[in-house]
Amino acid sequence: MRNLSWRVKLNQSRDRLIALSKQPEFRSMDLARIHPIIEVLAQGSHRFEYLFVMNVDGWFVEGNTDGLEEA
């Protein structure tokens, strides 16, 4: 039963991130508007400590920390 609760939580987190990725700020890669959103999400969640946005070329372009080496 414990595994099921983790799966449910993982699916909820996945669904939340997918929904977030469909927001206009993320679709247009408006980094100035993205940063506050991921800051609030990371601060208000025990599931997400670090969040990063990756562009279509595979580069991390925004995050809630100054560098990947800190993650």
C-alpha cells in the first residue's frame, strides 16, 4: 500500500509539472515571468527542492538556484 501512495504522489507531481509547462509563460519561454513561478512552486512544496527549465536544445535556461553544481 505504501508504494501506491508514492506512485500517486509521483503521478500528481508529474501532472502538475505538465500542466505548468502548458502555461503561456513556459510556452513562450518568458524567463522573466517563469522565474517567480518556479520560485514559489519550489518554496511551497516539499516534493520540489530544485526546479529547472530546459530549452529545446537541452540547455538549462532558468532555475530556482544559481547553478547546477548546487543541486
